[in-house]
Amino acid sequence: MNYFFLVLSFIIGLLLGAGIIFYYYKKRKCPKQELQNWQETFDAISDPIAILDIDGKILQANKAMEVFKSNFQNEIVGHYCFELMHHTKDHIEGCPLVRSKKSHQREETELKIKNKVYLVSVDPIFNHNKISRFVHIIKDITHLNKLKIEMEEEKRKFETLVNNLPGFVYRCANDKDWTMAYISEGCYAITGYTSDDFINNKTLSFNDVIAEEYRDFLWERWQKKLAQREYFEGEYEIVKKSGERRWVWERGQGVFDEKGNLLFLEGFITDITDKNIIFNALQESEEKFKALSDSTTASIFIYQNDKFIYCNPATSDLTGYTTEELLNINFWDVVHPDYKELVKERGRMRLKGIPQPPNYDFKIVRKNGEERWIKFSAGYLTNYKGKPAAIGTAIDITDLIDIQSKLQETIAQLEEGERLLKQQNEEYQSLNEELSQNNQHILKLNEELIKAKNKAEASDRLKTSFLNNISHEIRTPLNAILGFTDLLSKRNVSAEKSAQYLSIIKASGNHLLNVITNIINVATIEAGEEKIYYQKTNINQLIQHIIQSLSPLITNKKINIQLTEWLPDDKKWILTDETKLQQIVSNLLTNAIKFTEEGYIHIKVKQQDQQLILNVKDTGIGIDESLQPYIFERFMQVEEIAKKHPHSGMGLGLSLVKSYVTIMGGTISLNSKVGVGSEFNIVLPYLPIDNKEEQIINNKIFNLPNKKILLAEDTQTNIDLIKEILAPFPVSLIIAMDGIEAIQKLKENPDIALILMDIKMPRMDGYQACEEIKKILSDKVPIIGLTAYANEQEYEKMNKCGMETYLTKPVNAIQLLSILEKYLNHS
């Protein structure tokens, strides 16, 4: 571009000289032929040129200037340049002639006329050091301007591409400083230094940021690749401006001229520190998995396309096959024929990504033909060595099933004994009433019978207390079951001892059943199969029942457990998953009882805005601050707690609490101090139910026809509430989660009779959806607005977009049913 303007200036100089000479000859009244020759020369110049007087009047012009005379029927000589060029009555702002008058030198400007771009220049002509004339030259630079724009766009694309790369590009000399001629701005994020710092080694050389132990290696490696005319590629460490060491990856090459001389080096450098960390972590994770898998007693295996591809040693113990034999057979070959099709179908569906039950029991056939029951847990690996795979774990539960069968028989015997004892007590009471009517001899006998009755009741209380105590003392319930079952089957024991052993087995079985239940709950949560089942619940009554059910656990402790703050009667009825809420509170209270020997356990229930707040506070042993972040993890128990409380369980209780709270849309937090106690705080959505209102609904008869209603609502709790209100009626409820889906559902179901439209929704809100629906159906389908923003502006907007009326949230059942009855029966 600079070359172009140099040439242009030279041409303008020649033209200027020619114009001056021409004007000079004309003024001197040269011979006519000579003037004609100069005019022909002047007209031969392709660029428009004119001689102007001091005010801009055209004194002489070449033929090329006629391209601008569209407004002039005659000669352009005698008119002013601004009339010709701009069709104005005076000089325009920034006129080069006006500027040249002041500067006494050439002035230029760019001018756009009819989609063309011109470079307009004005040169002054001096006479006795005063300006007497101007030479006005116009150059069409449309193509040059386009080329300039294209070059700027290419530069912008290049800079955008370079700046968006996850690293930086460079061009440098092949010297030991790697002197940079160019380096992109991405170098700052990786090195901490700007591009300007590196250019020509202004602040430092790039070699200065390379870790010292890699400098000689890089130089030798580059020289070798240059000699072989190959790409250089390598990883090394650099030291950032902050002093931090980072790993980088570089790829580059030498650029040679046509004679083979090296001109410079070009390449790309990016930070790979995080990638290396991830790679190392993956290796460590694989090693940990193998160590864990090899050491566990549970069978762990992975299979693809029905074939075992990995088996841990426990799998050989379970099946009787060696690892080599297992890797050469199908997984189904060890499954019992009665279960083969079931297991095979579930496995194949799992490999296709279709959800299947993750845990179930079935029989296998060992290598020696022996049949064994296993508890099987399955998982899905989306990518194992490049392909989908299934992972399974299995434990042998054959002995456990036998024990459970015997346990059921024992429990049945105990229940029968309890029934007989109750019947006997009733007979004693009847006899006591009869004897009370007899004489002194009968009275004496009655006193003896009362003493016997009291003794029996005391014995029964002692038995219950013994069973409760023994259930807390057993650390390994399965060992207790096996041990005492063995004693019952191999020794001649007295009836009293038999009853004692059976009591221990029953308590152990219940404990084991609780553990298994917790494990199943955890598995259900992990499988994503846990759902919320809303129902009307009296929160105060629920907590009081839980406290009463746990009262036997504090019999031998100096603990006061009570509900110290509760909801008032007009707020105690809520919509919630009662089963999950009961397990949350029960687990928290059980946990507090385990680790509190004396003091108190207080429960508080509060309602704040749209939140239900549960607080459980105890004076127990407390939890160290460093361990609190892990207390909600599964199987997590503090070692010190486990030593002092050897029967504190498997560590699933708080994990289940955390999972249920999360599923129900809430949060849980902990504040604890060792030696002082712990405080758990739970926040859940508060969904009130007006108990009085429900009675009014029951007493008032609503008549809703069998019609379809479209509910556009993105909040699940609001959907569940409206479903609950409409459950007794024959209406059909169609759900849409946003405005776009609502329009689609309406097109799919043209017989929809009414629309309940939430205002605030994703993708398309209720106002937009209402306007679109009115365009399609006019006023055929009534639209009822649902809003939590009860103000005049909202009501005006709803009326304006075509909604018939509105309901404010939380939805009132009577108002909803009244509006539906009105519009559905008249639509």
C-alpha cells in the first residue's frame, strides 16, 4: 500500500507540472497547434484533473472530469468545484482546498460517490510566494480500498484464530535465546509475560523461562530436527513470572528459503500441566482399584459381549473356575439355567444403556456342579477400553438364606409363645376376678395369684429389656446368628437356655435386617429410582410419634428428649413425603441418642417464608471440625467414635438423611464441637395445606366435567399440588414445562378445554405463550394465569395478552375449583 501511494505521488507531480505548463502556454497565448497538442495530452490522462482559482472556480479541466458533469449541460469550466463534486453552494466541511489555503501544501481526502471511492488531492500553485491557483486531481481508489478492507479482515481473522488457541504461536530465530520476532498474546496466560516482553528479548528471552535442566536438551533436539528437515515435538517445563513451574507441549518447524537456507522457526506452544495431572490421577486410580479388587472378598468382574474380560481372585473362589478359565467362557455359563434368560436380557439391556434393576438375587452353578445363591449388583461402563461394558459384584448369600429361613421359623415360634402367654394372663385375670368374690381363704389364694401375675409381668419386662440391651450389644449380628444356631443344633440345652439363644437370634436378625434395609435404600438412591410421594402430613404429630417410638433407647441414659418448638395449628398440616421425612428425623434422633449419654436432645420445627426448618440439637460427644466435611459420606465413621461406641452401625444413617433431604429439594448443615454437642439444621420446601379449607371443599359439591386441562408449569411441587386438588375429579391433566411445549401440546390435543398458564417459565414465558395461542385459536380456549407476583402491573399484563382471569400462588383449592367449574361448564 505504501508503494502505491509513492507511485501515486510521483504521477501527481508529473500531472501538476503538465497542468502548470499547459496553463502557462495558454496564458502566454502560444500557437494554436501547440495549445491543441497540450490539450490532447491533458485529455489523455485517465484521472480527472482541473485547474482551480483561489476560490475553487474551475479554470481548466481535462476530459476525464466530464464524468462528474451530470448536473451541467454545458461546459464545466467556470463552475465551482463544490457545485460539480458535491452539488452544494459552498465548500463542504473538511474540503482539501480550504485546508490547503491554510497549510500552503497538498491536502487530501477520500470521497465516496455512487459506490466508488476517490482520493481527492489539492496542490497549491504559487506566484511570488502567494497562492494563485490550485491543481485538483481525483484518483479512483475503489479497488485499492476494497483490497485494504480485505487485508484488514484477513489480519483480524488471523489474530482471532491465534488468540482463541489454547496456547500461543511464535516466530523466532534459531539462536540459544530463541529471539522472538513474533509471539501471540496467549503467551501471557502461560508464562505471565506479555508479547512485548519477549520481542527481540526486550525484557527477557524465551530461553530464560525454560527450566534450566531442559535448555540444552531442547537446543540439541531442535538442531537434530532441523538437520533432518522434520517437525520438532516435545514436552518440557517452564518457570512462570510468578515462579510456578508448568509443563508445556511444543510443536514447530524450520522455515527455509528456496536455496535451503534457514530463515526462522515457527511453532505452537500450549500448557499441558492439567492434562498430566489427570493422566497421573487416572493411573493412580487404576492401581487403587486393582489393589481394592484383589483384596476384597466380594466377587468383582467386568464383561463385554457376554465374555468375562476381568475377574478378581474372589470370583474364582465363588465359581470354582480359575481366572484363566473364566476369561475363556461366557458370563452366562455360570448362571443357573432357571435364571439365565433373565440375567442375560438384563445384561444386554444394560449394555445398550437401558436402565435395569441394579440389585437382585439368583443362583449360579459352580464348576463342580454345586448350586449357590448370590446377591448380584450390576453397573454400566460407557467406555471401557473403547467399548461399553458391564461391571458386576457378587457375594455368596446361600448360608444367609438358610439362616433367614430358620430365623422366620424361630420368630413364628416366639410369636406363638407370646400369644399363649397373653392368653394365660387373660385366664389369670378372669380367675382373679372370680376368686375376689369368695371368702378369706379365697382372698389369700388370690393374693398369691396376684404375686404370681406381678412376677410374670416383671419377668416379661425383664425379657423385653434384655432383648433391647442385647440388640445394642451385638457387634456382628451374622456371627451371632451362626454361632447360636450352631449351639441349638448340636447341644442338648435346657428350655431356659433355648429361649435365651432364640431371643439373641431374633434381635440379631432384626439388626441385620435393618442394615440390609439401609443398604437397599442406598442402592435405590444410587440407581436414581427414589421418588417423592406427596401426602398430607401433620408435622407436629409425626415428630411426637417418632420421639415416642425411640423412647426405649434412652431408658438407661440420663437424656431428656423433647419437641421444644412446633408449628401452630393453622400451619401444622403440610404436603410432603411423610415416609422420607420420618426416616430423616428418626435417623437424626437415633444418631443423637447413640452418642449422647446425658443432657438433652431438643427438636425444633419452624416455618419461615416458603421454608420448613427442622433443628435437632444434642449435648453428645460432638464431632471434630476437621471431620465434619465427611460426616455425610456413606460408611464414614470417626475412629474415636467407633472405639467409644462399638455398636454405632455402618455409617449409613447420615448419608441417607443427606440423600433424602436433597431428593426433597432441601439442604442440611452441621454445627458441632467436641465435648459440647452437635446441631443439625434441615431446610425443606414448605407446602402448606389449610385443613379447614379442605373441610369446606368436602362440604361443597363441585361439578367438573370430563374434559382436558393443559397445565403449563415448570415447578414440580406446584404440579403435584394441582394434581392432588384435581385427583377426585374426572378431568384429564396434560403437563407442559414451558410455553413452547404448551403450544405443541395444544396442537397435539385440539380438544383441550382450558389452559392453566404459569407466568414465569423458561424458553417462553406465559405472556408470549398466551399471545401465540390466541393467534391460533382466537378466544376458543379460556386461559387462566398462575402468578406469584400479585400486583396491578401483572394483572394488567395478563388481561392485555388475553387471559380470562388469574390465580395467585400458592394455589387455593376452592378458588381453583370454582374457576374450573365456571369455565369448563360453559365452554
